[in-house]
Amino acid sequence: MLTGLKSTLDPAGPFFDCHPDIGLTKNSAQQVQVLHTDFVGLSRYGTNMDRGHIDYYVNKDRGVQPGCPPTTPPVPLVDPFTTFRLVFRIVDLETYKKNYGS
């Protein structure tokens, strides 16, 4: 059963934008509201993709909050295989629990 309303601030962009069906989606609740404040380019951590039923973009033309530096450190790129190994280990753990108990 879905919750009625989910309000979120700055959903993650890097590593989620290439898989829009993972993470926050319109299916996360009956009504999903998203406030985007950090979404310009790869040096930002948010996303500029619509993720909810209602998406608000604050300072869209500027891309940064007033008083914040115009650039931030780039997102550190990790070895994608490390992420996949972690996912497989979690799946293996769940399979083990299912078959052999916890």
C-alpha cells in the first residue's frame, strides 16, 4: 500500500539519472512532490529529471543557491563493478536467508 503523499528535497542525480526507474519515481506514493535546488551538470549532486507528479525547480536559471559558490567538487566516480558486487552480495544474502533461515 502506497503512502498518500511523499515530499522530497533534492533527489540524487548521479548514478540514478541513467536508470530513471530506480530511486524516487511517481510510483513511490499516490502523490509525489519534489523540490529541486541542486541540479546543474555533473558537478551537482541533484537531478534535473522530473521524478514526481509535481516537480519544483528553485533558481532554475541560475543553477546554484544565492550565496553558494558557483562550483562544487565533482562527484567522485567509483568503479561501477564495486557497486554491482555489493548488489550481488545483498542478493546472495537475501537468497541465503530465504533458503537457510537467518
